[in-house]
Amino acid sequence: MTKTTPGVFRRAALPATIIGALLLSGCGTVQVDASDSPVNASTTTVDRCGEPVEYTTPQRAVVYEGGSADKMFALGLTDHVLGYVMPPANPPVSESPWAADYEKVELLSDDLLNRELVVDANADFVVAGWNSGFSDSRGITPEILDTLGIQSFMHSESCFNYPGFPEQHTPFEGLYSDLERLGQIFGVEERAAELIAEYKARVATVQEEAPEGDPIKVFLYDFGTDKPFTAASQVPPTDIIRYAGGENIFGDVEARWTEASWEAVVDAEPEVIIILEYQDQPAEEKIAFLKSNPVTATLPAVMNDDFYVLDYNEAISSPRNIDGLESFAEYLREFAATR
């Protein structure tokens, strides 16, 4: 088992035809050209969160962050992806299992998703999460894209707090739902079914090998000093922890990513702390804070250096959730053996 620091385990709508829609932006108007629209595309109706939407087979998809790109690549849909948007928090795409697929498509931006980028790219499909890519405050929502004739797809995991058409899935069920729905939209249902069956089998194997006895208490530290930001019930790390044989100390909070209190963390006495790794927020800095902060320095996990570093793309809804589960489960089995 490889360590980076003592106790730290480390692992490497509408039809798609765009008919000259105009977008009013701060720099003027942007014209959308429909010349690249497919002639004989098929249509199908698939739920976007809880709303039935008719989709025409997309040809120029824009995907936001690794989770969206990885779902498309895993389904063999690289030829349908125009480009990707990858903010600085994401690890380098060269570390992805689909690094070769990333090389075949264009990096459109290393900033947040926005309307102007999508329109300028003549996109006919956008894949992102609600409040993770799509945003009321930044003026890019599925409803706005509908008015522009640009189709959109939201991660099912993020539909929990989507206004108007909420949906609730356990996080891994949200992953399976996304693969199934994308498979329907692009006509690759068989490939989607194969992936889902493979992932479910891998999860079942992890469950069978989980440590016996009481679940191991786990706290996920995302960021924050005055108050910690952490994973609640509706995001993938909670299922990763649960299937591996642990218990997320905030897993009963009905939310996605949420703010907690250090007092609640101390009261829970976590035995293991997962550190969420960002490209621009190294895990080592977060661990150093937990060790130097008088409130957290005496936590069992901190005193015993029981930290596990979870890659950002294994924590957001993505096929890489399964990789993250298997690696964390290996760590937790070794932890339990010396508990």
C-alpha cells in the first residue's frame, strides 16, 4: 500500500437544430450557426431530472468537468463531444483513464461554464450538474438553453435540489441513471447496460469484502477553516464510504455538499478522515491544518494519521466513483485489520 505521508493512502427540451438564436451578452449579440446540424438525427424522450424532454441525437456536445466527460467517454461517445470545460480544481486530464479521449476533443475553457462559451462553440448539447456548471446566478440554466435551441443534460445526483423538477437517487443509482439516459439519447443502450452491470458487480464485490463489525466512522473534509464543508447524503462519497464498510458521520444530512460545525465533527470522533484533493488545494495543506487546529488535533483520526486522499474526480458523479470505492475499500480493510 503506497503512502504519501504517514497514514495517507494515495491513488494514482428542444431539438438540437439551432436556428440562428441570438444571445444578448455584455459584449453585444452572438449569432448561432446551424450549418453543422445533423440531417437524419433520431429523437427520443428521456427525463432531465423529473422533466420528460425530447432529445435529438447530439453531435456537438460540450461537457463540464471530468464527471461529464468521463460518462460520455465511457459510453464510447467521444466522436459526439466537441470539447470540455475544466476549472482549475480538476486534476490534469492526463491522469484520467480516458486521457486519450481528452486528446481528441478541444479544451474550451479552464474557467466556469457560461452561455457565451456554449453559443460560440455552436454546441447542440451541454452536460453538467445543477449548481455545478448550470447556475441561476451565472445565467446558464437548462431553461435558458432551451430558449436557444441547445439541449442539456443534468447529472441525476444533482437533481436533488433542482427547482421545479427535483429527483432523488442514492448517489451511485444516480450514476447508473445517467449512463442509462445518455445511452438512450445517443442510441447506445447496450453499451450503457454493460457498463452498469460491470459497475454493480464491482460494488457487490466490495460489499462482500467489507470489514465485519460496526461501521468505521468517517469524516470527509472538503475545505473550510471556520467551519468545515463536507459530504452529506446525496453525493458519491457517502456511497463510497457506506459500501466500503464505513459510516459518513454526516450521512444522515439530507443535502449534497454542506457546511457543518467542528463541534459536530469532534462529537462524532471519526476514526478515518477522507481528504478531498483539488488541483489547486493540495491535500497536504488540509492535513496540516487539521493537525495544527486545536479543535481537531485530538481527533482519533488526526492523532493516528489515518487520512485517506480521495481524488476530486472520484468524488463527483463519475464512472471513477467505482475506482474510488475500490481503493478506499482496500484502505478501510487494512485499517480494520489493525483497529
